[in-house]
Amino acid sequence: MSKDEGDLRWAKQRMRTNSYFFEWDFDLMEEEYLEGFDDNSYLMKTLYEFNTGRYEEALKTAKARAELYPTCGTCQAYLANALFFMGKTQEAKKVIGQNFELFNDNYQFLREAALLSYYLGAYEMSQEALRVIRFTFNDNSPTTLFLIAVNHNINGDVSVEKETLEILLEQYHNQNSGSPAWNLAKYYAHKGEYENSLTWLQRSFERRDVEMIWLRTEPLFAPLRKDTRYLEIYKNVGFPVPPAVVPEDVARAIQ
């Protein structure tokens, strides 16, 4: 492939990726997937495989990438996620644990570690990753706020949980980036308040939150998957594959 051909290929992939994230253009991304991603886009390939429930393919892609680039924190985080989605929870915990010290200054790895550890019920690891994120990066993103709120809920620290929830609500009303409505929907799902969760999921859809591409595979939304309101949102987002069914992968939800 010549340099001009390579540049054209890169530009095409960038256009498709942007359309996917910001317009939920699954049709274009499905074309990219079927054509085959180049070597520089394999993390995007893994992400798309997660989003569309291709868990076995995602594990193959993530494993190959992690082996090829052992010093890539995001690659190791994606491998742990792929293991989780395949129900290999102990292996997922092992990957996070073995790589925590190596990537304790890597924001992407730490965020994925905090989130995945929460899903796995490894709350001490989730809270340690959060502590490093807050101390090192001074991060106040909606995803981090969600994790702070649910971890403090688990620990019974109602005051910090409430304070964090108020900040997340303020971010929504200020139209901050980072999908605050999506994270509020997750927070209420964590609490078992599914009517509130669906209300915020609808608001997330109306705001066109980037995180909507995770609608099919988000573990916290497993109890919503038969609800007609959830299914209507799913259809309108435009996934190219049928929705996950319950109880198909409830076992892959939070342990």
C-alpha cells in the first residue's frame, strides 16, 4: 500500500469512527468491521466487538493485541474486559491485578480497572484505582463520579454518595460532555431503581450520549432488556444485531 493509499485508508477509518461515536452510525462501522480493520485500528475493532456482542471475536482480538503490545495499558484493559464478557471472571481479575502496578500512572487503564473491578465485585481494587485517578489526574468526569457514588453506596457512606450524585446532576444540567445522563441511568440501575434508570436512559438517548454504543452490553442494564422502553431506545440507536436477551448473559452481569 502506497503512502497516499494509506493516508486515504486512515482518513476513511477516522470518518467512520467519528460517525460511530457521535452519530451512532453502526452501518458505516459495520462496513469497516466487515472490510477488516488495519493494524492501527485493532483497539477500535475490539471496542466494536464488545458493543455488538461479538465476545468470542473480541477475546481473540484483545488477546492477540495484548500479547503483541504487553506495555500497552489499554490493550491489557481490553483483554480483561473481553475475559469478563466471556464469563471468565477470575481470569479478568487476574489480568487487572497483575497489571495494576505497571499501569498505575495510565489513566485509561485505571479507569477501565476501576469500572471492571466494580462489575467483578472487587470493590477494594475499584476504590484503589479511583483513589489514584483522583490523586494523579484530578478527574471529575461523569464515569469517575458514577464510580465514586456506587462505591460509597457499597461502603454505606451516604453523605459522599449524595454529594457526588448532586455533582453528576449538575453536570447533566450544564450539558457537560462525558455522558452524565448515561452514568445517572447506571447509578439508578445499581440502586435497583429501574424506573429512574429508564428515565435517565431516555434522557441519555435524547442527549445523544456517546456511551449509548454500550447499550447492548452494559451489565447494569441486564434487568431492563425485556422492557419495551429499553427495546425502543435500542432500536432507535440503530444496532445492527438483535438485543441481548434475558437470561442469556445475566451470568455475565455483576458477580
